[in-house]
Amino acid sequence: MKYLPLFALTIGLIGGANAETLTRDNGAPVGDNQNSQTAGENGGNLLQDVHLIQKLQRFARERIPERVVHARGTGVHGEFVPIADISHLTRAAVFEPGSKTPVFVRFSTVIHSKGSPETLRDPRGFATKFYTEEGNWDLVGNNLPVFFIRDAIKFPDMVHSLKPSPVTNQQDPNRFFDFFSHVPESTHMLSWVYSDYGTPANLRQMDGWGVHAYKLVNDKGDVNYVKFHWKTRQGIKNLTAEEAAEIQSKDFSHATRDMYAAIEKGEYPQWDLYIKVLKPSQLNSFNYNPLDATKMWLDVKETKVGTMTLNRVPTNFFQETEQSAFAPANIVPGIEPSEDRLLQGRVFSYSDTQMYRLGANHQQLPINRPRVVVTNWNQDGAGNYGQQASTVNYQPSRIDVRNEDPKGLYSSKPLSGRTQQKAIEKKLPFAQAGAFYRSLSPEERQNLIENLAGDLGKVRDDNTKHIMLSYFYQADNDYGQRLTKAVGGDLVRVRKLVQ
Ligand code: HEM
């Protein structure tokens, strides 16, 4: 008889009968896995039946908290290959010509819980972990190019309004339009979400966007601002509301199923990575603020810098997809967050929630572990299986010297002025929403109006409804007029509300 460690049993022997002995978590053999230990034929169960107790205990602890947003998701492994030399912009190893970096991507929906249908109208998360030779870089984006808000301080309120009501446990347009009627800059993102882009046909046929401006830093410490865009090679395909409802009536997992089927057939989905770059001196050259996550950099040209191929599904959904932890704080030399106020909040929030969801040592889990040696004096904590062989767990020290690397220094910038709590100056809440509306085909516009009217028409408060209508009217008069008609609103009242 040969005992395998539990780990080998769970990962090594999937699919098919095996001759290995069943054990408890302490490695001892299980004598009987079908009959618990009792006091005779009709006596009670015995507390000493450690196998029964362990089995029930472990079962009761199988669930961990689901992600507070983006709970429903699908993960896939792959690789990223750069195709352009951008060393003049960044010293990041992931963009070094000739390199190949393993990646893990998790696609998700945002608002509803872990078992919800994949057809729901929602942005799709598009989070990529690059296991680079200088540590992990996470590009945590969505399938839409902008966001609803531009300051992290609004995020918990926004999510509360979009999640099911704490009283009825139902999602309610009365609640989220109440919130959005106070946030005119949401008009752009709402237009994307209520268009057919809010119901992508699957995960392969959609783009991914970094949304925020980030910073690229080269060897000399020069900084440029950048936006990232994954362009699907499969062609974009969206669903109409009717098509989404039809699929939903038959299948809650159509997108995961489609991804797994494509990979099984060897039809590996690919995305090209494009960047848009602005010099710091160009930040003031637009009628919007390029560090505002509700805006696209419409007039800036895109350059292709690499290609990602997804080619392997996880061997265990929980261990890989559920335990994966993507964080905008996972940055590498040559890539930094910009001053975007939304991104700055995200840099804190993800690692924080993951310490709660997965524990302080979540970066030691196989799916999150960097592919380089991790050396620091962060220590102990629940679930720690890193090893510290040195008695020196402090710095500086002459006994055990760990070198700092100037490559890891953050970029530096001059500062002046006062601390403040003020909205940004260039707000431009509606113009890009109008441009988006006008870029749609007549059929897509019609779908957008119908989708929006479906939810806005449920809003009981007339004031809220007309404020929202005035936002869409200011984006584009035709857009606002058609929507007003579709929800039986009053156009005169809408025009009076124009800011
Ligand atoms: C201040 C604004 C935001 C905050 C505070 C925030 C917070 C969070 C939190 C707490 C999670 C759960 C993470 C986990 O449990 O592992 C999450 C997931 C996620 N967020 Fe955000 N978020 C914000 C804005 C955004 C934006 C603008 C994007 C897209 C550019 C985005 C994309 C994602 C994605 C893709 C995930 C799922 C990652 C995964 O697959 O595990 N979030 N967010």
C-alpha cells in the first residue's frame, strides 16, 4: 500500500479509477467511507469517529466569501508575446522583444452573485495576470472602454444601488437611476451598457479595455501616460436583448461553455494588445481630463504592441479561478498607476478585499504565486507556507543582506499646490456619450433606446426619470427625444432641465 500526500491525490489522479488508498487529511488510511461508527445496531454515533467528523467539518467549510463584485467568472491560461519594441517607453520585461510571458485571464460579470446567468446586461470583467520575470503584473480591465464614475469614493454607493435591495433582495432601476441621476458623468458608460455591448455573445468575441490611464516608465525614468486595449481577433459579436433572453432560458453558463469548447477544439482565442500614449505635457491639451475614467482618448492613435493567446483551461475551478486574485497594486518596474482618482482607490481596494476573501497570504497560492523568488520580511499569518530560513527578519542588517534594485524605484514628479477635496475641472459629462450614440448603426440605436426604456420606464419618481432623460438629451438631442417618447416622458420638462 502506498500513501500519496493529499495534494498529489487531489491533483494527480483526476479522471478515472485509481488504486491509491483513501486517506483522512492527516494521511492515515480510511477504513470505511460508507458506514459511520455507531454504538451497536441501534445506538447513537460515536464522537470518536474522526473520519465522519472530519468529512462533515470540511464539507461545512467549502465556501469562501464570493467576490463583493465580479463574483461570476471563468478563468483561462495562456501566453503573451510582444511584437513591438517599446523600450523607449517602458522598461517592463513583459514588453521585451523575444519574450513570452505566461498569463491567466479571468472574465466575469459584475453585479450578480456566483451562480447568476452569464447572459445578464452588465460590463464583463477582463482581468489579466502576467507572470513576468520581474513579478506579477495585473491588468484588471473590462470589456467596455470607460466607467460610470471617476472617483473611488463613490464606488461603494454605486455598487449598493446596483446590487439587489437590502430590503427586497431584488435589483431595482428605481434605486440605481436614483443614484445615477446624481452622476451625469455616468451617461457615457450607461450608454455602452444599455447598448448591445452590455450583452456580449460570449467571452471570445469581445474586446478588453484597461479603462484608466497608467504610466509607462523607461530606463531613464521618463514617464508617459498610456491606455491599454485588447482587440479580439475573433470579431466582436453582441446579443440583442431577445437573443440574450432566449439563451438564458436554456443555459446559465453559455459563455463558459463556449470558451471551454473552443479551447478543447484547439481554436485558441487571441487578442492583440494596443496602446495609446500621451506625454505628461499633453494632459492639458483636451476639452476633457485624460485622467478621468469616464472618458476615452478618442483622438489619440493606437499602436499594436503584442498578442495574447488563451490555450488551457484550469484543472480545478476553485483552486485557480475562484482563488485567483487580481489587483491593480500588482505592478512591475516600468508600469505604474496614473493619478486617476478611481484607479488610486482600486490600488488599495483589491488587495484589501483579497486579504479578507482569501487571507493575508493569498499571493502564496499557486495561481497567484509569482514565477520569481519572493524575498521579503512579510511573515506568518493564516495559511502561510512560505519558508523563512534566516533568523534575520528585519532590515537593515549586516548578517543577511538583501539588495534593493533601483529598477524597482517609483518614478518621481514635481508637486506644488494645496491638498483639496474638489471635483475635477473639465467635466464634459455628455459629449462622448453623444459621439458613441452617433457611432451606432440605426438598428443598434434602436436596441439601445429599447433596452434603456425598459429599465428607465420602471422608475416611479418623475423627477429622477426626467433628470436622466435630460442627460441623454444633452448627449444627443435625437437620443434624448426618442428615449423620452419611449418612456412617455415630457420633452418640455426635459429641455428645462438641460444644464
Ligand atoms: C474605485 C473603483 C473600483 C473599486 C473600489 C473596485 C473594487 C473591486 C473589488 C473589491 C473587486 C473584488 C476583487 C476580489 O475579490 O478579488 C473587484 C473586482 C473586479 N473589478 Fe473592480 N473596482 C472598481 C472599479 C473597476 C473598474 C474601473 C474596472 C475596470 C477597468 C474594474 C474591474 C474589475 C474586475 C475585472 C474585477 C474582477 C477581477 C477577477 O476576475 O477576479 N473595477 N473590483
